[in-house]
Amino acid sequence: MTPLAQKVREFRLANGLTPSRLAANFGVADSLIIGLEKGLRKYVTRHDIERLAKGLGVPEEELWALIPRGNSGKWYIAITTGA
């Protein structure tokens, strides 16, 4: 599990939410949350990070710091070192 996925999972469990409910609260597709937690997701978009940060109540920079190359400025950003 990536550090980003771990942060999202910790938040979800602490708040007693299912992946689908968390996704609905964050305004993202449930496939994003499920994919992150299962390690299936290799990339995120800047838009994903914006919504996750807002939903988690943390600055975007905190989430970018959990991504190996940070905010590369590309549309799709690799969240694993192997991607």
C-alpha cells in the first residue's frame, strides 16, 4: 500500500466509512478509493489530489509529499516508484 493509500485508509477507518461512502463524501469515484487501498491504482490526477485533500481536511502539499515524485505538473502522476 502506498503512503497516500495508507493515509486515505486510516482516515476512512477512523471515521467508520466504507470506501464507497468515503468516495461519495470526497466527490470522487469509488474506484479511486478502492483502487488506492488495494494497490491497483498506479496514477492519480491533480484533480484527485485536490478532492482527497479537501475531503481529508489537509493541505494538498501534505498529500503531494506522500507521492514519490511529488507534483510533477503532469496530468497523470505516478503514486508508486514502479509506475
